[in-house]
Amino acid sequence: MEAGLLTNMARNLLLQSQIKYLCSSHPKSNITFLKQTSKRWQHTRAERRELKGVMKAWQIRRYGGNEELTWSESVRVPRILHPDDILVSVNAASLNMLDIRMREGYGRAMINAVRNKERLHAPQSEFPLILGRDFSGTILKTGMKVKRFKSGDKIWGTVSPFRQGSHAELTVTSESHISKIPTNLTDVEAASLPYVVSTVMTALCDVGELKENNTASKRVLIYGGSGGIGTFAIQLMKAWGAIVTTTCSTDAVTMVSSLGADHVIDYKTQNVQQELMNMKGYDLILDIHGGVDFSFDLLKKWNNSKFVTIKTPFLQNADDYGIVPGLLRSGASLTANVLQGFKDGRSYRWAMFKPSSNHLLTVKKMIERDEIRPVLDSEFSFKEADKAYNKIEEGHARGKIVLNMQREDHP
């Protein structure tokens, strides 16, 4: 122990002498050196949290409203359990509507079934549960099979719903869920995008079959253009040459138009159904919020056009009816919708959030070419996460809400 204290004292004296020397003989390098030193010690603090075994995080201990969110400074640090796992020091993390729904218990039947299947011992409660599905951060440690990343790399990525989330100082994710952070984004800007990238590109590319080389001049309708998913989807489709129509409320029209949307329908002052019926048919419709009954009739006939919804009943049916009955009910619902489109060459499809490092890498390059930019509604400190949850639940966010773990008011 005494040897350790002497080592720390020697390190501190050396650091002080370096600072003193630079300040007296190299005044132009002062700021750069101090910034580098601050970053090095900030990373060391994250490592010390890991060694100590506890961290700060927001948790829920039962499902319900925002009153269930609790702040804790003694949460067990997550461990690397698989060879492709990565331990990350979280610099910023965003909020998504999925976090609100999971806080309420959405998906608990299926998600807990998968979690317990991976455990070697008896099934356990999911509580206390940490929410948060995306982040930007710095790698602290990697599993044995991780080859593309190393300790110290700055990354952005997503966390599977089957793991503890990113609204914590440290989180564990998989190598297949991350990529290097775009070089022209801040941590807060980068944290705003991974979840929406994974969700939108799963819906439009994997399910909707749109790609950079086949999207030009396609007519795409995006229901709800002002939130995180909508603002990214508009930019992606415009970058690939699509003709984009979207809907939003009056106060978001200017912002949505600035992202490149060709036609913006104000649902507060215009009749959305009538406006859309007066336009030409669509090659693809992205349904973000659900509940638009007339949408299928807007698709082009005999053109392999697609209606893709991310508001599926799959997880909710499993919650309401049990896993097997829920799956049967969901299958029957999807089959009925698919058969409806067979008669005139249109298709109805479901999409869900699916982490993908390939999609993140594609968007990283687009951001660095200035083809896509983050759209931020607001930023909160880590300690203010409860206020951020209240804001996203109020609705009508214009872009993303992000927690900045490094803000000065972070305790």
C-alpha cells in the first residue's frame, strides 16, 4: 500500500513539473497540453470506476411512469461475458420512445424470455433495469475475439434490449453493434443517431429493399417527419435521390423542409388524407406511429410497392396473451395484411430496431460527406435524466433528446 502511495505521489510530482516547465518555456503549447492531460485523466477515472466495481446509473425497480426512475451511485459495473463484448465508458446517450415503452413494461415477455435463456442459472427478475439503447463513448476493454476495435477507441453504437442499457456511466455491448464515431461530430451529436440509424435502415433498406443505387426518383412517404426517426429518414432518402413527402405539425414545417422534404403536409391545418389522395402513388410508405388506416391505398399498384411499419403488434401481443398465443395472433395479423396486397402487387411489411455496425459505418461516411446531419431538440446533464424523460414523454420533440455525461453539472 505504501509503495502504491509513493508511486502516485511520484506521478503527480512529475505531472506538475511538466506543466510548470511548459507554462514557463512553451506558452503556446499550454492549452494543448492541458487538454491532452485532462482527457488522459478523464479516461483514467473511467478505468478506476471499473476497478472499483460500482458506477452511477438511472434504474427502474418496477414498471410504471417516470416516478419509477431512481438515481443510484452504487450500481454494479457490467461485465464482459462473451468474447465479442466491449466495455464502454459512456460519454453521451440519447432517449428514444422505446425507452418510454420499455419503462412501462413493453416487450417484457419476449425480452425476459431471451434474457433468461442466456443465463446458466435459474431465471431472475430483470430489475433493477437500466434503460437507454444508444450512446457515444470510449472503449475501456474488449473481449478476446474483438479484432476491429481496441481500448481507447471513440465509438458510437447501440445496446440490445436484452442487455442493461446506456443510461449509465459504463455499458457493455457487442462488436457487431458499434462503429468508429464520425470524425466531424461531437459526442452529443453522435449519441443522437445510432438507434434511429439502426431502426430506419432496417425498415427502409433491409425490409423495404431501398439502396443507394435503386432509390433515385422513388416516391417515399414518411409519416411523422419531425422526430428523431423522421428527421433521419428524410435525410437518408433525399441523399439517395428519392422524392419525399412527410407530415408534421405547424411549428415543425420549416425545420422539416430544411432537411430536404419535397412535400410537407401540416396535419394541424390540412386534411392529410385528402392531400395525399391528390398526389401520385408511393413506392414506399414508412409508418412510424401507426394508426393510419387509409395508407395502403396510397401505394402504387402492380409496382412492388411496400408499406413498412415499425409500430408492430409483435411484442405487445406476447405481453398481452403470452409468448405462444401472442406469436400466433401476430402471425395471423401479418398474414391477413400480406394477403390484402397480393391482389394488386403491393406488400405490407413489419420492421423492428435491429443493431447493425454495417449501417452505422454507412451513415458515418455519409455524415463525413455532409450528406446527413444530426437534429437535436435538447441536451440534459446525466443527473437530469428524469427531466429528459418528462420532455420526451410530452411528445413533439424536434429531433433527439440527449444526455451529456460530461456536462459540468454532472455530479
